[in-house]
Amino acid sequence: MPDTFVVGDKTVYPGHGVAEVTGLQNLQISGATMEFYVLRVLDNNMKVMVPKHNAAAVGLRRLVSQAEVDAVYDVLRRRGGKISTATWNRRYREYMEKINTGSLVEIAAVLRDLCLLRTDKQLSSGEREMLETARQLLVQELALAKGQEETAVADELDALFS
């Protein structure tokens, strides 16, 4: 059964990060009434409307559990995996697909790979921007899931790759 959300719930909207449900709204679309979740993305206050019946399909989900937090840190600590040797634009597409899944574990893998890659070579501007996006998505959700300040989580992540 798909998750249902109420006003005040914190959710994750793939590619944008943590959002708060600020309302439910009925709209007429092609003669049919549809109910939408009204979300406010915390990072930039962007308003997003997601059809309630389509929430799972777009990847709207609850914040990660403690077990998922542990899995994220396991991914971040894992070393020795093979980093893609594809061209930067192919890597960019692969990483963007992972970020857009909304899976925090996939986002953690992107951050880890880019942090490890930058120790061997200079990242392209697109890769640097993606690294920062992945980092911000992780920091924001992990901070809420762990009940910590974002700066403390950011410091933890930085320490893993210093």
C-alpha cells in the first residue's frame, strides 16, 4: 500500500530533497477532480504539486529509517569499488539517474564515487556541481532522520573523505 501523507509530514521528492506537505488541494483536470499533495521543498521553498494517486510513481517517500541511515553510512565508508572510467558526460548521466531515483543509498554512492574520483583527477564543473547536489541532499535528509543539525552531518561526511 502506498504511503499517505498529511499536512506537516516531511517527505522526500526525488532530485529536490526534503519537502514538507503544506496542504492537499483538489483541482479539475480534464473534467475530473484530482487530489494533489502541495509540497514546499525545504532547500529553496519551491512549491510542488504531486497528484495523490501518483505519489509513489514519482518517488515521493518518507524520510529514511535508522536502518537506512546505517546503510547510507556503510555505502559512504565502502572503498575499493571500481569507479567508472567512462567519459565525464557519461558518468554525469549515470550519476544523475541515481540522484533522480530519490534513493539515499544511490545518492550516497554518487557522493562517494565523486569524492574518490576527485582524489585522482580534477572533476569537471558538472561533476563538481553534482557532488555538491548529492552532498546537500544527503546532509538535509540525514540531519532530519538523525535529529541532528545539518552542520554536524556535513562535518561527518567531510571527515569520511578527508
